[in-house]
Amino acid sequence: MRKRSVVYIGIVSTCLLLSPLIYSQRLRIERTYILNLPPVNKEATSVMWKEDFAPPEIFEGLKGELILNRFSYLQVYTPEGQMKQAVGGYGQGPGEFYAIGMVQKNTSNYFILDPLQGKVSLFDDNLIFKRRILLFHEGLSNIIQGISINNNYLASAQFKREVAKNISKNLAINLYDLNGKWIKALFDMSGVQTKLRNYPEILLRGRILLDEQSIYFCLTPINYIWKLNLDGRILREKRFGQKWWKYIEYDYEEKRKFSVKKPAWLYDIQAEETGYRIMHIFKYKDYICLQISMGNDDILNYCYVLIDKEFSWESKPFFLKGYFPAGNGNDCLYLARMLEFSSPFEPSKGEVIKCQIEKED
């Protein structure tokens, strides 16, 4: 009993201390959840890579549930924050995943991306598995960085492309119908090559958002965003964050020296942490919202930026020091921080806050 009291007092005290910080960033808290977090799947992480820490990632369910990504399975909580069910597990079978990249939804179904298998699993509104879609028109790699859906289409952003004579290998976006039938490829990377700062392909990971009539697309380390129509024509482009954006420092000569002693991909990872990266793009009310990771000095150093859909206005960054960006729902954001944590393979506890951005002119 005493231990619970100490933990409760600690939670309340920390919330009181951080409340001025949250409100000073123009984020209004609507609700706070204290969630017991089950461990991630050790088999999955040991096979693919070892994660020392993975912050909570929240998706909002069709019935108001909180859906937590646990790497190869989903833990579902009721709208009140109580554990309800687990969905999925590690493997290649129906309803199983190597790794869960993201969860998208329409009015009646969930589309769950497994980027390492290049597959999307379709679940109904009760999270019962229905079928799987193979995204097989992904060019040189079947690793999918992200997907987005609307009422008619599924759009995917490839992880790997090449600027080559064969233009089909330069196209960064693929469009499918909701049954997985490939329709077309869009967005010629060679056409925007001058804006990419000569970064290597491994750093240019696509982020994509599909609206009813438009596609919004950006690349992880570049502070540009493009708006396309569904035929692939670029309607608008915007360079945002010019006054505060920090570019990744990348040096091919240093990489060659590095690769003599260590694998070259380790250099790419280290270089990536020297600057700012776009981690997610999503709709927030009437705006496009970008989630930015701001270097490697502090793992809690994130911000959000709002941009209107016609690219005529952008907000100042909303800084989130002290919390992780955990996800977004219908016109809301979820932020999280760990209260009890020793290892991703052990049960832990986290605080999740549901909040709104108050627009700052």
C-alpha cells in the first residue's frame, strides 16, 4: 500500500511540475491515462534488432479505444484506459507481423502495415483479421516506409529508390485501391534532386498523407513538403522551418573512412542524428501536422509544426520537451512519458495525455 502511495504522489507531483510546461507550449490537456504496458515481443526484436527503449505509440480506435503498438502485436485498451485485448503476434501467418509500422483506418476497417514484409493486414472494427494485401509494386525494395488511406485508395511511400535512367525506379509513391490492386506510381525523385542536398538514398525515407483529392509527401531529413493530385502532378511545394531547421551533416569522404573500420550503415545512422528529421505527417483538424525529431542531444526533443493545406501559413514549432509524441486521433494528439521502465521486455507503466493544440499566430 505504501509503495502505491509513493508512486501516486510521484505521478501527481510530476504532473503538477510539468503542467506549466505543457500549457506554455499552447497544448491543452483533455485527459490523462496511466497505462500498464505489457512487454514487447522478445523474439521479434531479437530477430530484427535490439531496442533498448521504445516509447509508447498510440493509435485511436474506431470505437474510441487506445491501440498501443508493441512491435509485433497490438495491445488494445478501452476508452477509459483498461486493458482489453492483444492482437497479432510475431510471425508470417495470417494476422501476424514481423514488425508493425503503422495502423490506418477508414469507417469500418483497420489497415495495419508490416513494412518488413511489404504487406498490409486488414482487420474489421472488432480487430478480427480478414485478409492480407501484398504491396508488390515497390520497385527495388519491398520495405515500405509508410502508408495512408482515404475512402478509395491506399498510398505507400517506398523505403528505397534510385535516381536511374529507368524512370520507374525513380518514383517514390505507389497508389493502390483498397483491395491491393496497383494503380500507378507517382513522384519522380529526379525532378526534385536539387532540393535533396545530395543526401544518400538511405536517408531519404518518404512520409505520406493521402487526403480525399490530394497527396502530401515529404522526405525525412528535408524541410520541403509537396502537394500532388492523384495523377501525380505537383500542385504546390513549400519549404518550411527556414528560421529554425537544422540540416543533417553528411560527408561522403568521412563515410568512406568510417566504412573501413565499421559497417557503412552505422555512419548513416550517426549522421542522421546530427540534424532534424520528419517522423510523421498527419491531418490535424484543418491542417497538415508534421512531427519533427530534433537531433540526438535529448531523446525527448520533439516538436510539432502545423501547415495549412494550401501551404499559405505555417505555425511556429510546438516543443514537447518532457514528453514523447505518441500518436494522433480524431482532432487530438497523444503525448506520453514513462513512469516505470527497466527494459522493453519487462512490464512497464506510462502516462499518456490526450491534448489539443491551441493555434499560435
